[in-house]
Amino acid sequence: MSPEILYTKTLRGGAMWSNVIGRGKTLRLTDVKGGVNVGMLLYNAAHPIERYNMPDTLKGQHIFYLTAPYCLHSDMGRLFCSITEDTHGWHDTVCGCTDEEIVKAKYGEKNYQEARNNFYRNAKENFLIELGKWGLGKKDLIPNLNLFSKIVSDEEGTLSYDATQNKAGAHISLRFEMDTIVVLNTCQHPLDPNPEYAPKPIKLEVFKNPPAQDDDLCRTSRPENERAFQNTEDYYALRA
């Protein structure tokens, strides 16, 4: 039986979005056309000083990229969300985002006065616009995730973009364990080799989910995840 969808929205390429997704809800992101990149930032909705921690997420799970059944850790030893389903299979954690200089150097310049809503956007400015809606700003920028982008390293450590898994219909489901400010944009990945400015759309769906059980794969995949689940449950024990 398919879950009841509480919210759905399709973001066009180069767009931005933010909202609070509550504990006990899942965000499913679906690549509409193939080749989308979704930049993501995460903050505790009640206390935004707590935010996604890239080093703890990677070292605690012995990983370089994200897929199911990995988890996204905060900088206070708790979990923002767990990846319960993933048909793409590889999501970048280390490459950051585009800024005005990168976009101008790669794609040229097309401003609002010339192109109206089709002007060239960059991920850093999109992030800052959305962060401002929550009283956050430049000092609150953190290493972002790039969902649906596969980045590989050669023997010398040089990173490159791998488009082999970019297929329309690929999706990832993020089960939120904490009330979270989720900030997204659909600007191209900084290592995207496409010489043209051509960001792709993403479909968002939110639905309710039951809490993770003791034998949940995300919970049992690493001892660090089990401890983070316990810390998150303790955090909410008196907040119901």
C-alpha cells in the first residue's frame, strides 16, 4: 500500500526551497529527467546551532558517499535523517557547491535583466536566500550534500564526475529522526562536465512513517548509528 502523500512539489532546475520536515516524516526525492543535482543543508528546527556534520557522518560509518542504509549525523551526536531507500546508489558528500565565479567561468553570464527568471543561478546564493528566511546567513553555511551526483577519485586523489547512474526516475527516501530545517537547491554540481547551463528538476514528496524499530537496517548498520539513534530518542523523550 502506497503511503498517503502529505506534500508534493516539483522544483525546476536552478530553483531553491526550504521548509521544516518533522520527526516521523519521510522526504522522497525523485529525479524527473535524469542528471539532477540537489544541494542540501540540514539544521535542527528548534535550535539551528545544531547542524549537519560531514566529518562525523563519514568517519562514523566508514564511508565517502551516501546511500541506503546510511544516516546523516548532526554535530551534537544525533541524527537528522536515515536513508531508507535509494535507487541512485551514490550521493556526493565532499565537493561543496557552485558560486557566482564558478558559474560565470563555466557557463558565461545571463542576468535577470536579460533573461528574467531564466537567469543563471548558483548554489551558494540560493542557499543564502533560503537561510535568510530562517534567520541564518553566511556564518551558518556548512559543507553541503549533493544528492544524485556520483563523484569518484583516481589513484592520485583527483575527483571527477561520473554520470553513469544518472537516470530519470531514480529516487532517494530520507526518514527524518529530528524536526529539521531542510534547505535545497537544484543548481548543477561544481564538477558537472556539461559546458552548458542546464540544471534539472526534482520532485519532492513528504509522507508519514512509523518510527525505526530496534532491528532497523539504518540503526544496526554501524554502532555509531545506534548511539546516535539513542541520543536522538533521549533528546525527544520529554518533548512529546
